[in-house]
Amino acid sequence: MIIARMLAEYAGKLKYTDLPEDVVHEVKRRLIDSIGCVIGAFNSEPAKIAREIAILTKGSSSVIGTNIKTSPDLAAFANGVAIRYLDYNDTYLSKEPAHPSDNISACLAVAEAFQKSGKDLITAIALAYEVQCRLCDAASLRARGWDHVTYGAFSATLAAAKLMNLNIKKTVHALGLAGVANIALRQTRVGELSMWKGCAFANAARNAVFAANLARLGMTGPAPVFEGEKGFMKLVSGSFELEGFGGKKRPFKILDTYIKFYPAEYHSQSAIEAALQLRKKIVGQGFSLANDIKSIEIKTFGAAYEIIGSCPERWNPKTRETADHSLPYCAAVALMDGEVSLNQFSEKRFKDKKLHNVMQKVKVVRDKGLTKQYPEAMPNHIIIITKNGREFSGKIEYPKGHPKNPMTDREVEEKFKTLSQGLISARNIDKILSILWRLEELNNLRKLFSTLSTGGRGKV
């Protein structure tokens, strides 16, 4: 069986009743986390630009935090940009890393436009996570110069097709339409990073919704998109097999994904924790972090070294996007400030001269032993030497939010409240959380979207 048909058949057969209780609960946690990220990024420049594009087209899908109703594809883009901008949404790490909650913008947009239920939305999100993560397990795209959002074109398309009730034949066509047209270059995530870093998957989600809509109306797509003579395997991923999907015999992949405790690239999370612990020891013994540190060595695993610890721009970030993808910056700011929140990624902070001087003391080293632990663990080992020869050392393998060190429901709620503070009233925050925790009870999603779309065009 060709892979596109395999995916279409799985999507067509998956029902809400197939989802275990823990999977349903995890979907709700990811919705809370992702919508919190949208609200927290509401006033960012990329989110504003995306909303300006959304305003140009009238439709039936909401842009969160506004009264804008636009087409499903542009809603997927606008909300997707906001989900991703802060680099605070969840992560999955395997042969290919990914942010599977990026799929949620497409699910929300299509679910609203096609008047689906809470159970339908939950099922589509679980499906998108399952497919993207299984593809990430199958083959690396990064190693071949492509960006991880390329897999998202397939997962978001399947979720959209599911919510549109496409049959297997039309779903296969939708996968072909999305797959051939959305192959993204890895240039998005190297060197000095631009706003597009947080927009790339939103664009894949937009195009996935568009492809599913085309197939719904009868448009046919190239096939076989994966195995063909000039198809995905030959030109992009290399040959791979999918061994199966979540169900009675296999746990669902959403349970293996990670919620972020800090607003930074996931490979830095354990380094941030280690740096915060070391700071307490160093300051507690009377040392000055700005004046008494001779060197900072970060031993890390191969993926972290390649993605956030090797380019020269990581030692001199000029954009927020580069700063939250810089292992030297994340460790240095944690040491200096004793916290890593949204404040640490303001332009004023990442251009601070004293902080810049501390960053220059950081040396990142690829460690073979730590590389062997990845991706089951996220090990970062920091060694700090003071000018008088004292050594401080700390290592974290499973940062907060990792499946082996998960955030509690209360912590997920607190993250949502922190991101929403000053933008949404406490009463409305509680209302949103109550609706999301009981999402499966909604026969339609009007109540959810009316709560999320309560402002004008430019404010929550």
C-alpha cells in the first residue's frame, strides 16, 4: 500500500472513541498551552502582520483575540504565527525535531468553518500529532537540508481532511496537492534568524487547509507523492517505512511530546535549568557572575550543537529569533538574571553589553557520550571556572516538561495565566480554561470561539 493511502485510511478510521483518556487529556493540555502562546504573542510584529493579511479576506474562521473572521487557510496562518512566535509551544524530538502543536491552528480554523464538535477537534489534533511524529521517527529532513515543517504539510492536511469529512480518495489527492508544493528549505533556521522562523509552519498549515479544500471540491493531486519517480522519498527524505500508528496496539505519540517550561528552543531547556541551579551556588558563595567568571563550558549533544550551539551568530544575536535559538545566550542570561521568561528575549536584554561579555566566555562542545543519550534524554552539562580556579558543575538530562519530568496541569494553567496577564481579564481566563478542560462536551465550537474572539482587530 502506498503511504498516502495508508495515511488516508488511518485518518478515515480514527474515531474519538479510539482515543484513551490520557490522550484526550493531553490534547486539552496542548490546546491550553498553544492558545496561551497565541495570546502571549498577540502584540508581536509577525502576529500583527499576519492579522493584516487575514483582514483582507472575509470568511468563517476566527483570528484568536479579535473579531476578525477570515478564510480557514488565513486563520490557520494568523493563529499559527502567534502559536509559534515565542518559541514556547511544545516539541517532539526524534530523527527529525518538530513542534506538533503547530498543527493546532489548522485544526481550529477548519473545525470552526465546518461546524465540528469538541470531540471532532480533539480527534483531529490527536491525528495530526500522531502523523507528524511518526514521520519524524521515520526519516530526518534536517540532515538533507530540508526544514521540519515539510512534514507538517502532510499532518495538517490529514487533520483538515478529517474535519472536512473527505473520503479516502480525496484525502490522498489532498496529500498530493500539499506534498509537492510545500517543501521548505532549512535555511529558515541557520545563521541570523528572521521572523520567518516562527511563520514557516503557519505557512504549511495555511497551504494544508487550502489543499484539503481543493481536494474537497474535486481537484486531483500528483501521485504517488511519497514513492513516485520524482516524489518525496527520491528527492527529499530518502526511503522510509511507517511501522504503524496509535491505537489498540500502540500508544499515541502525543504522550511522547514535550511542553516547554522556558520560552526558548527545546534543546536549550536542560542547559537553562543547569545554569539556574549553578547560579544559586555561585552567588551563594559570594562570587560575581559578571566579574569573577573565567570560563563557561557547555558539553552538549550533537543536535543541540548543530542547531543552537555552533553558528557564530549564536554568540551575537541581533534578533529575538536568534536569541531563543542560541545555547550561549540562553545559558548566559539564565546565569545573569536568575530567570528565563519573555523578558529575557527583549531587544534591550539580548543587546546588553555586560551580558554580551559573559556570552563570549561560553564554549560549546559536542560530547559523544551525551549524543548517545539523545533523543531519549536532553543532556546538557555546564562547567564554570572562576578566576581563582573554583569549579562549579551541573548536568540536567530531563528538563521540566519532558515526558519523564512532566509539567502538572496546574503548571500548564499557570503558564497560560502568565501569558494572558494584562491582556485578558482573570474572569475570562477562568472561563476559557473551563471550556477547554471540558471541550468534549461541546456539540459545536461557537462557545469556545466566542470566548477567544472578544476584541477588535488589534487587541485581545
